Amino acid sequence: MNKKNNTKEITHKSKSKSKSNIKENSLLAGKENKDEDETSTRCYKLTREEKETLYLIDDLTGTCIAESSISKDINKLTKCNWDIIKTQHYSDGNVQSVMFSAPRKYLSVRTVPNKNEVKKKKEVNEEQIKKMQKGRKSKNAV
């Protein structure tokens, strides 16, 4: 019976540890606290190299899931009315990452221009040049 009471006291004490002790223990252990739920907090901020945006397409349900830790992408997906599934915060309360969901048809892929292709300049004939010069003269005269 003492063992049960001791374990209860220990678990109670571990829950009441300060954030700095939890941070030290998780860094020493090399992993996050297992007692944390899905809206867990990170002890350290992600660097620019660690931030990313992932798009996952589920063909069975026809949904697209996006998870992002880049604030620009988070704002864009929020403005496009994607449903927020999960949000993770840093220990100071700032948003670390957000997981979104939307129907697959709202994710569009665009064509990347060929790097080797030279853009063709529009050819301007003499009539168009005269019209432009006339327009500039009348604009400057005013």
C-alpha cells in the first residue's frame, strides 16, 4: 500500500515540476515527455532549417492534409479557409505548427517555367511606337 501511495506522490510531483526542470529532463533524455497530449509544447524554437510545410493527399477519402511550421504558409492556409485540425505551441505560447485539412480539389499544382527557355519579347511595329510617343507627349503636356 505504501508503494501505491509513493507512486501517486511521485507522479503528482512530476506533474507539478517547473517548466525549466521538464525542459532539462527532456533535453537530457533526448525526447519529449510522454505524458504530453497532442497539443504539446516544444522546449526550443525550430530553426529555419527545421521549418517545413508538408502536403499529404489521402486518395481513399479525397482529402489533403497540410502540416506547416512556416508562418507565411500558415497564414495563407488560414486565409484560404482550410480546416484547422491541430495546433502546437512553444512553451512561451507562440504557434509552432498547425495541421490543416481540405478537400483534395483545393490543392492545385502549377507548371514551373523551363529555365532554359528564353522569353520572347513582344514585337512592336512602327504604328504602335508612334501611338506610344503621342501618348507620352500628351501626358507630359498636361
